[in-house]
Amino acid sequence: MDCFVALLLAMTIIMPVKKNKIPPDFATAKPLRAGKTHNISPGPAVPLELNHDHIETTGERINFRDSWRIFRIITEIVEGYQFLSELEREVIILGSARLPPNNKYYQIAEDFGRILGKNKFTTITGGGPGIMEAANKGAFEAGGESVGLNIQLPFEQRINPYVQKATAFYYFFTRKVMLTSPGNAFTFFPGGFGTLDELFEILDYMELGYMDRSPVVLVGREYWDPLLNFLRHKSISEVRSLNENDISQCHIVDTAEEAFNLVKDVTDRPNVCDGDPTNPLCQEGSTDWKVFRIMAELVEGFEFLNEVKKHVTVLGTKSVLPGSSFYLAAYEVGKLVAQNGLGVISGGGPGIMEAVSRGAFEHGGQSIGINIRRAGQERHNAYLTRSTGFVFPFVRKLIITSSDTKAYIFFPGGFGTMHQLFELLTHIETKKMAPMPIILYGREFWQPLLEFIHSLHANFNTISHLDESIIKLIDNPADLLPYLA
């Protein structure tokens, strides 16, 4: 750690920069042009087997002791924000990469991109096939700005030919930060686990105040209605992890014209770090200092994980109260885990996090909290044996999902819980994370979501039938025993 602190201090001295300017050494990424072949250099070799020192996260197995990887992540963040700073009137369009040109949602996305282009909006997608290609095509053919934020993968993902400006990311983590940062509005088409991960991340950050509330347009009532019904009947009514105001910013439409009517009057937000007080990158200092602070949090987080061994990770809402059925069940899970010689990682706060920590703590186990730090304060329950905290929510999320855990156990929750769930499913589905148990506790709560996930394959072809098998469902803490061996 001392060498990293010294390096950070040295870099802040030798690299003075003006606000909103990027150090030249970082600014090496060039936009990609449509119609040309772009050679993307391969990433470093990674181990084939997962072990404690190599944890799969956001597109690559990371050896916590390979410090240069931290610099690569930071470089992508700096280059990404520089790239985004040149764009205006951005609308983000997200959806499945698997839908072909004859699919009705491909055609609606193309129409929507065309309307955006004609009205001088910037269309930003993930730069790949399917819905992304459709939106870029419409914008490109209408003479609008067509932008792609691509991910470098050894299979499937490619820059579609209708992207005029693009930058590519090696890490899913940094690419997703960039996809969620610039939008004045967000439009979601039917998709798979990745689309749902991006949706819940945006809704989570808006709920927590890390992003301005912006229009969230969901195209395709047949696809989105069951998901919103699940959130209303379960997350709002049953566990009170959300309220109706959190859902009300989501607007379901069926046509490109309806979608445009919801985004046409949005004002162009300031580019990141041009003074937006709700963005963590823009608080208490310049952009450049925040970049180094992100680096410090990454280093500290990975160092912290190096000392955490033999555990399971439990996630769920902060809203359940002591004595409730889910609180008692989470307590029993913590107890069972401790009795099997394992520790528990949670978000460190109240509700499910407190219950599982208490169960482990009172039975001699380790209870570890990975907290969020807001206004200089961290939320801690009284049953943590160790904890660490983060200012940046995307760093905290990365650390929680990067631990060498035996299983992830999800109790009922709201946007944050759904966000973590679909991020993990995305990483496993794309083989960017070693397969591991993803366990949902509480059949009555989760069954409507599982039926929705089944429809993604059966009705929309946005996931494969094998992707459904990643998820396990239990109703009794004792059902965890096979996963704790």
C-alpha cells in the first residue's frame, strides 16, 4: 500500500492539469470510424482456473497483486470521460444484441434512432449488433450523431457499421460507468441479463441521488409490464424496499414516436464534472483528483479482499425489520454459515445485512461489511467484525462482486439488489466470471421474476435456455448446505 500512496502523491505533483482537461499520457484513445476495420489489441493472458489471487471481474480475471491492472482501469475511466465530454444532447439506447433485423423491436429502434438523428440528438449505444445496430443505423442514415461504447470480447461483440464515433473498453466495469454517465434520457428495448443490469443500475443510482432523475423509457409493453408488476407487488407492497415514486419515472411505450415524445424536451445536462453536484466525480475537488481517489479506492478494496477468505456473500434490502420472517431467515443463514466455518460478506447496513451479520457474529463467525460512505459517514450495523467503505458506488459494487465467494445469496430487495443480481448473471452468462451458485431466498417473492426470466428465452429470445439454469431457488436455510461444502 505504501508504494501506491507514494505513487499517487507523486502523480498529483508531476501531472498538474486544468479542470476538465485530461493528462496527455491518458488521452491516447482515438474514435473509431464506421466502415473501417479496427484492430483491438488483445488483453494480457489470464489464468484458466479461478483461485484466491485471481478473481474474475468486469471482463478479466484480476490478480490483486498486479498493480498495473488498476492503472488500466483508471486509464479507461479517464479516456472514457474525455470521449464523452465532446458529446451533446445524448440519449442512451440499450437492448439485446441478439435480435435480428426482421424483429419488430429492431425496426422500432431503427425508427427511434432516425427520429433522434433528424432532431439533432446524439444516439449512444453499446456499439454492437441487434438493438444497438438498429438505433445507430437510424441515426446514421438520418445524418445524426451515431456513437458506440464497445466492449472488447473474444467473441460475439463487434462495432456495427453505422457507428461514426466509438471508443472501446476492455473492462465491463468501466464501460458500464460510461454508458450510465452521459445520458439526458435512457431508452431500453427488450434485452437479456445485460440490459436488465444496466436498467437497474441507472434506477438504483437515481434512487440514491448519484444521478439526476432523467426519463427512463421502456419500449415494449408485453416485455416490461411483468417486470414492473413484480416490482410493484413484491418490492413495494411486500418488503417496502421501493415506493411508487421510484417506479413512476419508468414510462412504457410501444412505438418510436411515443418514445421520442418522452425525451424530446430534455435539457442537455452539463458534461461530467462541469459542476453537477449530484455526481460523485464532481464533489469536493477537481476531476483529476477524483480519478486518483478512484484509484486509491480500487487499490484499498482489492487489498481488503486479499485478506478475506472462506465466505459467502448475502445481499438484500435494508428495509426489513427485526422479527420479520426474512430478517429471521437471514439470521439463520448467518448462523448456518458460521457453523460451517465460513464468514459472511454483506453491504454492512441494516435489514437483511444486519440479520445475516448478527447470525454469523453471535455464533463465532466473521461478519464483513462493504459499505457506502456518504457525507463522510459509513453505515454500520453492530455485528460487523471487519468493514471497509467507499465513496464511489461503482467501486463498492465492483469489490462486492469480486470476492472469492462460495455463493451469492439474494434475499428480497429493490433496485440495488436487482442490480447486483443481474450484473452477476451477466458476467456468468458471458463467461467473464467462473460459474458459481446464484441463490434466491424466498420462492413466493422471487417466483414472478423467475417467470419473467423464463419469458426472455421462451418469448423474446434474448437469453438462451441454459442461462436460466444459473439461478437456484430455496425456501429454507438448510437448503444452503450443499453449497457450503
